[in-house]
Amino acid sequence: MKLIIIVEDNPSIMETMTIILKSGGYSVTGFFDASLILANDYVVPDIFIIDKLLHGFDGLELCRHLKKQEATKDIPILMISANPGITDLARNAGADDALEKPFKMVELTDRVARLLRSSEDIK
């Protein structure tokens, strides 16, 4: 079962994404801030989903951090944000894809599936 880590500080959004992704057959671990990720206190997932605006931290910085780490540099990152410029911001930070909020849950599951397929093709 593929493991997804979601870093999202809004409990409602976290819960909704978790329910949808679990119903799609994924294992999901959620974090409400970046602290444990920055401290490397997590099981390395198959994909990260990171909100740009986290409480007290910029998700783009977390993305840059993960892409610099040997253990996570090749793991796909999907950035999410209400910022209309998130696609360019995310790509500049090294993310593999981005979704602008609000998005349809089918968009989320389609992007996750595509990113996971792409990462397996690389391996």
C-alpha cells in the first residue's frame, strides 16, 4: 500500500483529503505543521502533499528542504494552495506538481496516481 504524507494545517481539509485518499486504497499520515518533517521524524512516504501556507512556515521552504535531502529528493511532491500562482511557485521550489484550492477531489486523486506512476517509471 502506497504511503502519502499530507502536511496541511486546516483540520477540515486534512480530514477530507485523508478520507478520499484512504478510500482510494492509500495509507495516509497527516501532519499539521512542518516541525516533525524538518526533524526527520516520520516514515518516508511514496508521495508528499504539502500546503503552501502552514502555520508559522512556508510549505515551499519545506518542499525545498525535502528536495535537498538524499532520502527524499526523488519523492514526488504535490503542493496545494489557494494562491493563484501556486503552479509557478511550486515548480520553482522543486515540486513535481501543484493544485490550486479549491480543487475537486477527483483532481487530487488523479494527480496523486499520476505522480506515483511517474516515480515508479523512474525507479
